[in-house]
Amino acid sequence: TQETLVLVKPDGVARGLTGAILARIEAKGYALVDIRLVEPDRERLEAHYAEHAGKPFYEPLLEFMMSGPSVAIRVAGNRVIEGFRSLAGATDPTTAAPGTIRGDYGRDWGLKVQQNLVHGSDSPESAARELAIWF
Ligand code: ATP
């Protein structure tokens, strides 16, 4: 079995979508192993988003991620990394397919940072690294 890090980002928490997102993870049959509400400092976010350092959206992304708490979830299941990214949908919430979390609840609000509700690790290496950052 595999583990992944899911984050319900500040927009998802502020909009009261945490429960709906957890329900989709559970309905798919994945296991919630650990869960915590986190107000990340800059250091934690710099570690999490190291690969994006220097990109134009990096600073706005960190500001957005410090705008309120996120819910960090350790999720387990067979092929859960790929499976959760499928549940989440494409990065851009405007074009994410209906039926996905981003497609059903997200849109482009005209802000600099795409507020796309969730994060999911993209590989086993990322999952191990990110789980150590958030838990
Ligand atoms: P995530 O890693 O959050 O699950 P992802 O893998 O689809 O989503 P990444 O390319 O890793 O996205 O980017 C990380 C986050 O940075 C995105 O979720 C989004 O919030 C933000 N982001 C990515 N690209 C852009 C962009 N071009 N403009 C604004 N924000 C962006």
C-alpha cells in the first residue's frame, strides 16, 4: 500500500469544503491515517514548494498558503498518489473536469494565485518528503 499527502488549502478550509473533500477520499475507499490543522510558517512552505522557488507565482503562492490554516491529511491506499490526483483534477480549476474536486468546487477568482483547493503529492519520493514536512 502507498501513502500520500493531501492538503486542503486555505481556500478550501475557508469555504467550508473540508468535509466534502474528506467524504470523497473516504468514498473512494482510501484510509485516513492522520489529520491535522496547520498554520504553516514560511519555512515550512519554502520546504514544501522548493521546486517552485524563483517562479513568478512563487511569492503569491506562499502568501496565499499563509493566509489561513490548511488541513493536512495522511492518506493510504493502493495507488493512492495517482488516485488522489485523479480525484483532484487538473491544476487549473477553470478547466478541471466536472466530477473532480477542483472541477466541481473550484474556479479562477481572478487572483494571481490559482486557488485550487487541494494539493496531492505527485510521486512516492514527493509523498515521503512532504509527509515529513507536514507531520
Ligand atoms: P498540487 O501540487 O498543488 O497538487 P499541481 O501539481 O497541479 O498541484 P504544481 O505545478 O505542483 O501544481 O503547482 C503547485 C501549486 O502552485 C498549484 O497547485 C497552484 O496553486 C500553484 N500554481 C501552479 N502553477 C501556477 C500558475 N501558473 N499560476 C499561479 N499559480 C500556480
